Amino acid sequence: MIGRLSGILLEKNPPQLLVDCGGVGYEVDVSMSTFYNLPNVGEKVVLFTHQAIREDAHLLFGFGHADERAVFRLLIKISGVGARTALSILSGMSIADLAQAVTLQESGRLIKVPGIGKKTAERLLLELKGKLGADLGAGGAPSVPDSQSDILNALLALGYSDKEALLALKTVPAGAGVSDGIKQALKALSKG
């Protein structure tokens, strides 16, 4: 298996790259989050990779960080989620956002990713529960206490966007109860 590539970036055609490693050019598909953090063409690049060998093709997928590759590998183990869908998920949301969506069981966030329907989103939430966020929690999603999770869910149920709800949640003191927290968050949202 090819686990890492280090070489010169020859071409960038989203989502595919061409990386020269000692005179051999490797075609690598990357997520858009990795793509946007690449150096310029002609510069040195290091990618963590996942090699997929199929009957009709040998494919190489590249990631800027080992965490992203680990999440990709978790995603492709889920029934109905192939490598392209996994790349689409990682292109559409950060690992922290994905971990938070799993923690809060927010299928709505996943449905916003192109190619993810309601059934696939629910399957992802079910399969990733307990796997994502626990080992990536330190660098991934912020841990949200139960009361804050309830407050966040209430704001999202009221129709506020993820961004608005998370900003309002920051104004709520850490020890606040659910009902007081919702009131304070709504007060903060009405002022903004």
C-alpha cells in the first residue's frame, strides 16, 4: 500500500493532482479542503494517502493530514458510502463539523453535502456514533455539555442556522440550565 507521497506538485485540476515522486507521476484525488491548502505548482508537497485497488482501477486518494485520512477510512467502511462520496463529505464539511453533527445527531448538516440523501445521512450518523469525536475530540469538535447540546438543538429546531445557533450558544454561561440557556440565546439572537 502507498501510505504517503512526498514530491513535487506538477498539476492541480480539482479534485485531481499529479505529484512527481522521484520521476514517477502519481495521480491523486483529494478533498477540496486539502486542495485549498496545497502549495503552488512546482513546490514540494506531502500527502497522506489511501490506495484503493478495484477490478477496473487502482486509485490513490490524498489528504493533507492523517486525521482526514482516518475519517475517510471510517466513511468508506459504511455501507453505501464509496470513496467519491467520502471525498464529497470531507470537501463539504470540516472534520470538526462532521464530528459535531455526529455527536448532536444532526442529519440536516449532512444532507447539505452534495450526493448525501436523508437515508445515507441517517446511516452515517448511526454508524459513526461513538467512532467519530471520541478519538478525534481533542483536535476535532469542541465537547458540548448535555445542557448546551439541548440548547443548540432547540435553536436549530426553531429554524436558526448552525452558525447563528453556535454563536448564540457562546453567549450562554457554561452552567446555565436548558430553559434559561434557551432564553439567553434567544435574547442574544434578537439583539444581533
